[in-house]
Amino acid sequence: MCYINTNSGNFQITKDIIVGKNCTFNKLLSLAPKSETRDLQNGFKWIYISNIEIENQVFHFGFCFYHELLDSIHFSFYGTYDKKLTWENYNEKDEMMRKDTFDKWLTKTLGKTRNFEWGAINAYFDLKGGNSGICLRYR
């Protein structure tokens, strides 16, 4: 599934999980009760949903809420045929290639536009964190 509506910013992750700019922490928690949560005690809370298989890809999502409203969605994926990512098999060059894969996925999914009235979505590589992914941030 994994569909992003470029007009509204709504993100349909599964047939049951659709989130958008006005999604609340408790609403998403009710849609994904087996998720992990983290409260940073500074207005930010996170919900993590892992291992969602979509079209031969395994997705991992982090939903960031600020004062109960969805601020951003951070996610990544790998092929069901790929090796599991660990620090033991980490390689910066491979991680940069994953960032390129995410850029290509965004272009295939959304076209070349990355900025919208509701927010922006981009692929990134975090050298300090040693990871890459996609971030959808609402305005």
C-alpha cells in the first residue's frame, strides 16, 4: 500500500493506518496498539511501528508528535531479500546507496516535487547516527 496523498499530506501505510497532519498521538496508538512508544518529557512523544511488509519491502516507522499532534514521520525500508542491518555489517558506502534508493523511491512514488503546502518529504543520510531514511515533516 504505502500511499502519500500529495494534496493533503495524508499517508496511508496499511488499509487500517492512515495518518495526516491532524493525527493525534492517541488516535495512532489506537490504530497500532502493538507499537512501541517513547515520551521525551519535553512535549515530544514517539510511536514506533516496525516490520510492516509492503510489496516485498519491510518498513520501519517513527511517528514524532509534538504536544499530541503529528509533527513528522521518519521511515526506512529494506527488501525482504536483503540482509538484516546491524552494526556488525554497517558500511557507510552501503548506507549512502540506501539513501539513493530512498530518493528513487520518492521520485517513483511522488515525482520530483518534495515541498508541498502541507509540508515536505526528503531522503537523508545521517553521518553521526550512521543511518539513512525518509522524513515527512508537516508545517
